[in-house]
Amino acid sequence: MASFIIEGGCKLNGEITPQGAKNEALQIICAVLLTPEEVIVENIPDILDINNLIALLCEMGVECKRLNENTWSFKAENIDLDYLETSEFLKKSASLRGSVMIIGPLITRFGKALLPKPGGDKIGRRRLDTHFIGIQKLGADFNYDQERQLYSITAKKLKGTYMLLDEASVTGTANIVMTAVLAEGETIIYNAACEPYIQQLCKLLNQMGAKISGIGSNLLRIEGVKALGGARHRVLPDMIEIGSFIGMAATTGSELTIKDVAYDELGIIPDTFRRLGIRIDRIGDDIHILEQKEYTIDTFIDGSILTIADAPWPGLTPDLLSVILVVATQAKGSVLIHQKMFESRLFFVDKLIEMGAQIILCDPHRATVIGTGRRPMRSTIMTSPDIRAGIALLIAAMCADGKSTIHNIEQIDRGYQNIDVRLNQLGANILRMD
């Protein structure tokens, strides 16, 4: 288990370019299974979750070539369906939650898919009902082996249909869309997720020959086609990493420029940080965070305490609430953080309280932060429970007094590419211990 040793109190300065979006790349890489032709994907982040998924596809028979540091070529011409029956496949796919999105491409192209109960972050119950019910409505049969914790999915013929999703699940929408593109007839998906990453997936599929309309809305219409071809696609910058860099600059009182952020795809994220009192300037497609000695949390118009909550797009992504919570500890004023989706995601705040933060954990979903202004937190020893809590703890350590240690940083590596090297180039002092 690797660890970070962080010397707090170091200011950042300079420019940093965000990596490609992890959550988009997971969807796009699964989509290459839909065609025997070559798909080239640019701006793929070099992180554990992505590399593990690429390795899994290689074992399945996908021809994977790394063209340069962040560009890959995929050709799923000869898929070994027997590999799905092996213990090696079951073990590897179980450790990676993103592997759930191979179901749609496999079932619609080959009529067969196997999937163990997937892993991922331990942030509470993450059900797969939306995926499975949607794919079932298209004509697939699901069987679950309780003893082996294994899903077996088969389909002789898939037909388009109307469906109203019970939740606007991003990965659920992606899985159903990838299943429907090769199903016979028209599929209508209402209450579909409409995040930029879903839009990107739909645009790629249309490049490949799919017929998807309503992109960017929560009502998608998909006219099934008989086959898909090759394409070239570029992954968007990672909005979660962009938000993380904004948080780092704010808490350390630093001036920082974040380059090439695809600003128009960030939605409410910049304005959410502005409500915390952070000065953010847009310069072309860059974000410039000004050095501030202090920042003050806004209130609602009637003077009541500000509430920041996650919501389906175009609301605030839940992946940034952990970062926003840490940013609020160094502000003046109070804010209620309401994490609606996952009941275990706020449990890392006990470490922030140990470091001196003024936080009341109201229940598993809500925490009130009483910001007392910029003051160094106490250094401590921590363990990263998941990707987003891990980066939040790293931000807390960067504005702490003295040296802090974060164990289990493999969790951070799953979502952030060479984060210690990139931050050290800006002036941070982070030592990786393997």
C-alpha cells in the first residue's frame, strides 16, 4: 500500500492542464466493443481504472495499441466469448465498476454477457437495477447466481421500445444506449442522463453510424441500425479534476491557471465555487484563480444559510461535494453540504474534524461546515477510502500545518494521473512512498 507524505502550507503557482475525463473514457472504451472496425480515442487519462479496463478488453481479444501517451487504437474484431467464462475474467471485472458497461455492447452484438457483481468505490449502495431493467425491456434475459454473485445475460433478438428510467443514471443510460443502437426498431429513453459525457458517447456512436437524436436532453430517440463502423473521438477534460484544482488553489491561497477546460461543458461548477467566495476568471477556454487572503461563503437572498447539494445534470455532480466541503472549511461563513446519492460518502469528515475543521455531520447525507476563515489545519495520518474523499483529504493536507500522511493512495491513483508529480511542479511538496 502506497502513501503520500504532504508538507502543508506550500503555495501553488503556474499553469496546469487537466487530464481526460475518467468517467467519459470508461464509457467510450466500452463502446469500442460495438464494432469490428478500428476506433481511435484521444486524451485518455493514464490512470488505474482506465488502464485496468483496457487490460480487460485486451484479454477479451480486443486489439489495443497505444499510439502516443494519451491516444489509443482499439479494434474489437475477434472477441473471445469463452474468456468470459474464466475465473480470471470474473476476478478482473469484479474489481472494476466500469466493467458493468461492457454488458450493453456484448449483449447487443453477440447476444451474451457475463458479469460478476462489480466493485469500485465503497461509498454506499450502488444498485444496477436501472441498467438491467432497461436492457431487459429491450429483450434480454437476466439470471443471477447468488452463490457465485454472477449475472448471466442472454438475448436472441433485441427490439426497440419506450422506457422511463427510474433514475437518471449516467452509467445506466450509457449501457442502455449502447444496447439500443443495434436493436431492431426505435427505442425511446425518457429521464435519460444528459451529462456532457453521455452527450460525448452519443456523438461517438453517431460517428460510428448510429441514429441517436435528442442529445443533450433527457429524452433520447434511437433508431436501431444493423452494424456500426470505426471512428475517431477526443475525450473531454475531466471536470472533477478541474474542480479539484480550483479547490487546491483556494485553500492554499494560490494563483493558478487551469488550461483548456472546455468551459462551456462545466455547467454549474464555476458558479458553485464562486458562491463559496472564490474569484474565478474565464480567459478564453482557461480558468484563472486569483490569490485571495480570504474568501466568504455567500448566503441565500433572504440571508439564510447556503445549501449546496448534488443533482442530476445540469445540477452539481456529486463527485465534487467532497472537495467543496474541504474548501468551505477555509472560508468565512457557513454552508450545508447535502450529498443525496451515496450514504457513505461523507464519512471521511471525521478526519477533517480531527484536523480542526468545524463540521457537524448531521446524518449520512448532510454536513454543516462552519467556516472560520483561513487557518492551518492540524497535520495527521489518514487513509483514503475512495477516489473523491482521497483528493479531498489531499487538499486538506496541503493547507495543514506540518506533515500529513495519506495511506491507500491507490484510490487517488484510480482517478488522478500522476497527481503528486503535477502538483509538485506547481510548488507543492508531496512525497510518494511505495
